[in-house]
Amino acid sequence: MAAVNPNRKERLLLDVLVTRVQKDALLSVIKALDIDVTERVLSEEDEDTALMAAMEEGLKSGIATEQEKKDFESFLSGK
């Protein structure tokens, strides 16, 4: 059995919703832990694209139904 390298870095993607004060505090903690951060602010269109990709994955894995997909698409389009 191979030994696990405790210094090997992994990519972890987080989607967090924070206030400005929480964001500043969170980034301070992350900086103190010497963690590299790439901040991305998504447009509404990018968020919708990501949500649709998640819905497609839900369909593939059997988590979501076709009706739920249609309801979700209607929600995104505002219909």
C-alpha cells in the first residue's frame, strides 16, 4: 500500500454565499493557512449554465426526473 503524501495539494472548488464582512474574514483565514485562492464571480448566465449542467448530471444519475428538469428550465426562463 502506497504512503499518502500529506503535503500533496488538491483542488477544492467551493461555492459560498457570504456577506462582505464574512468574505473578508474568510479570506483572512484562508491567507493565514497559506491556501492559494482564485476568486471568480459568475454572471447570471454562467450560473444558469452551471445549474443546467448539474440538472443534466442529476438526470444521468437518476436523481432528477424529466419533469423536474422541465420545471427547472421553466424556473430559469421565468415562465
